[in-house]
Amino acid sequence: MRIRSLVAGLAVVLSADPGATQPAPPRTPAPPLGPSRPIVFPAPLAQPAPVSPGVPLTAPLPVAPPAVVAPPTELAPLPYPENLAPIDAGLLSARPTVTGWQVALGQRVFRELGTDEQGAKDLVRVLRELRPTDWCVIGTGRPVVEYGLQNGKVPTVSGFPRSTTPIDLQTVRVDTIRGVWVVRDDASIHFNCGLNRPDAEQVVAVIRRYGFNRVGRVGANPNNPAMAYLYATLAGDGGGAVNPLAAAVAEQSLTRVGIPVPGVGYFGELVRIDPRRTVARKDGSEWLVAAGDEVLAKFGPAEFTARDAARVVQEGRFTEFCRAGGQTFFLVNGKAPTRVPFSTVVRHFDPTALRAGSYGTRWAVTENGRHLFDAADQAEAEGLVRLVRHFGFDTVCQVGTPPRAGLSFLAKSR
């Protein structure tokens, strides 16, 4: 009651106008007040609190209009054309022949495998699993690596190789080691392209173009596979941890390197061979001599001459086959053999009388003015002279009629 009296008195005082000359108009009495209620003030606008990463918002934020997704860019160009050939893996078969094993594609020969029966069967198995519509082989004179596509796209299966090596797509590159061109990443040396830099450049470009991140190998011998091929997995790329010791061992274990010649550096190419695996075999209509997958010489239809040449390599127990400046020769554990095969036609020369110079319209190596070897240019001619003197060669040996149908090599008679 006391509160109501105070409020009524306050209203009378406020209604009085001390400056007015006329009395104030009568006011309608206010209705009685009900029970007192708390006065509620409007709450201030809340400021957005900082949002920590990973904490969901209680209210959705305004969503920006969706970005326009650009169409996929075209595949990166290759430095050289792809030699893609159509293939129907269902027509492949492994079959024995008189000289070994081969893989046939219908009625034609797809690959000669020599004595590698397991390699022939593995090759057929892998290609049937991959089911490519096109197949490509990279390599000059010999397959370095192969790959298949399904209507222009990478197959989604691996083919189940006998061994596999990851490729680090971030560090894969062309490099030169001991005088040869290789494809490698920081962890591994994947392919040895010998003296053919274009082959190495094409392999790296193909890996990056299609995203190949694995190398599969098939065949009985992992160090000399029947086939090495590229494929891709969804597991991601990566060459693994870099081990400097393992990398150094891999460099020293290369079976194809340059030939070290004092005063020249690396000159030509040296390939390690197993004389016990050197055979004469038929490739299509032509006979050849090969040590594993390394072709040493071709002999056309001359089967018996090819068998004689294979016997020369076997009996000489040669462990390295070399090419330099158009000339070929064999070594035994890095040194020139000191026995000239009796079954060869020989031509002796004096290594101290050799000179590099022009011979007519071309460069050549001559002996006392007599033509001995052709050379591409002055540097190659001078390199040949230094190489011959370094190894002490003094004889040219021939089996058959090289270069098209025979084997010619340098030898040391004493």
C-alpha cells in the first residue's frame, strides 16, 4: 500500500505545470498497478566468437556460390611419338621352339625369350591380366621398359608381377652414371638406357604423363627380367627412404656402363654378359647370336655361321661385350683376352702406327696411311686410337661377313 501511495503522489507532482496560467486539464486516473515485474532490457547483439579449426559451427555460415571447375587439362606432350601397337591379349600364348621359348600373338611372334620358359609364361599371364588394347615398347635395339593402355587410359590392375619397385613421381628424372643414361629417383635406379638419352627422356615423360608409379618385372631372373613394365596403383607414389649406401651399391652394380679410357673418360658402352647363356637362335627369318637379351651380332640366314660365333664367345669365356665408335670387342673381367680364336679370320695391325685423321671425305683411323676403321668425327677417331692402345689390341677378328651378316671384334694376340 505504501508503494502505491508514493506512485500516486509522484504522478500528481509530475502533472503540475508551474509555468501555466490556466489550470491543467483533468487526467484520467491510471488503472491500479498489478504485481511488480522485473524490467527486461533488450540484450546487446552478440559478436561472433573466433572459431577454432576443427570446431563445428552452431549455425551455418553463408555459402559462397560453387566455383566453376575447369575441365581436365590435356595429357602432357611427349618428346617423341608413342609407338603404340594394337594388341589382343587373348591371342597370346607361350610355346617352345627348336631354339628355346617364344610368346606368340596369334600367328606371329610377339617376343623371343631364349631358354627362359618361366619368363614366357609370366609374360602371357601379366598381359592377360592387364588386358591392354594398345602396347608400347621403349628402347633402341632392345626393350628397356614397356606399358599398356586400355583405350588410351591406364589399366586399373597391376598384372601381378614377380617383383615390383615403387617410383617417386616427385624426383624421377634422367641422369648420367658411369657414362650411361639412366632413369632414376632419389631412392632407386629404375632403367639403364645405355648411350641412348632419347630413350631415357621418353621413359620419364611417359611416367609423368600417365602417373605410372610402379615398375613390375617378370621372368625367372629378376636381374635380367623377361619383361619390365610400368603400371599405376592407388597406393600413392614414393621411392621409399633414401639409403646412400644402397644407392652407391646400385651404381656399382650396373650391368651396362661406359668404357673408361684414360685421357678420354667414358667412351662407348660395356655390357656384362654370361658366356654360358650365349646362344645362336632364330628371330623370324634371321639367325642371331645373343647373350640373354643382348644381341651380339646378326647373321641373316647363315645358321651355321651364327653357331660358330656363339661357340667363339662360349669358349673364350668373355664376360663383357663392348661397342665403341662402330667397333665391337670382348673383355674378360675388364681386361683384353690374350688368345685369338682359331676359327676366325684375322687381320693384324700395329697399334703404335695408328692415326686419327680424314680419309677422303670421312674421318677414319689409319695405320701407316692404310684405312682401318671408319669414325663419325675427329673426336670419335681420336677416342678409338686411345682405346686400342689402352687395351693393347692388335688384331681384327671376323666370323662371317660383317657388318650385316657376321661378327667383327678387336683382339689381342700377345
